[in-house]
Amino acid sequence: MTDKPRQKRNLNRERILDAAMQIGHREGVACITIRKLAQDLGVTPMAIYRHYKDKSELLSALLDAYILEADVAGHDKQDWQEWALETCWRMYQAIGTHSDFLPLLANTRILGKAAWDVVQQFLDTLQSAGLEEQEARKLFQALVNYLIGAATTRQIIVDDENADEEKELREGLAHILQAMSM
């Protein structure tokens, strides 16, 4: 007798996300497929589709779980520039810790509620500091592009034993903030 029926009964969104996260870490996000998930969980692909309508919905939920875990805006910096710097530093650390999930951040079609909440909180902070909506969007995009570039080339910074990674990143971010908020 197999234990597939027992596995099916215990199948839920959280268990599917955990398995997807493991595949992502082990083999890369591109290797996450419904068929692979089903195989790893000992169920049929249709069992996965009972919980997620398609792969995009699954990847969106996966990205949201990743963002909630990182808690990038979960701090109490009051000054808007300090808030932006701290949030960006946390984003950078999260990207560095889970760089295999970086491709998901570039696909705005799969950004879920947690991702959009961070984007909106960032834009609200920039606008409350006096930036117009369009300026806030451009600044946010510039900061995110800088973070992704820095995370992608992280090895260069890390290999220099005299480098202060956090200091260098914060200085670069501060330059962007200053230049674009004038």
C-alpha cells in the first residue's frame, strides 16, 4: 500500500510553497514546474492545480512568502532618507540571501500583494517627503535597479577583504537619493 492518498489529504498551499522553495534553492527558480512539484510531493499535477490555478499564481505566492520573510520595511526609521536607506539595505540582504529568486522580482506580472505593499509603502514615503508621484516612481526604480546590480555583482565587493559592503552600498544609495530628490 502506498502513502500517496495520505499525502494528498495533507496537501495544502503551505506545503506546496515549501516544496517550491526547496526546488528553487536546490535547482533554481527556473526549475520549478507543476510536474516537478507534484513528483516531489508524491501527488498528481492536478492536485497542485486544486490549490493554485497556474504556475504564475504559485510563483506569485512564492515571491510573497519570500518578501514577507525578508520584512524589508519592518523597521522604525523616521527620517525618509534613513527609512529608504534601511529598507534598501534590507532588500539587498534579502536578494543576497536568496539570489536564486532574483528573476521573480523582474516579472511584475507575478508580483503579489506583499510585493505591491512594499512598493506602495516606498512610494508613499517618497511622496510624503515632497516628491511628485512620477519622481517617486523614477527614484524607486533607480534604487531597485542599483540594488539588483549590486546584488548581481556582489562577489566583487565581497572578495575585497578591505571593503565595507554595507557602507559602500549605503553611500551609493545615498548618492542616488540625493541626486534624484533635488
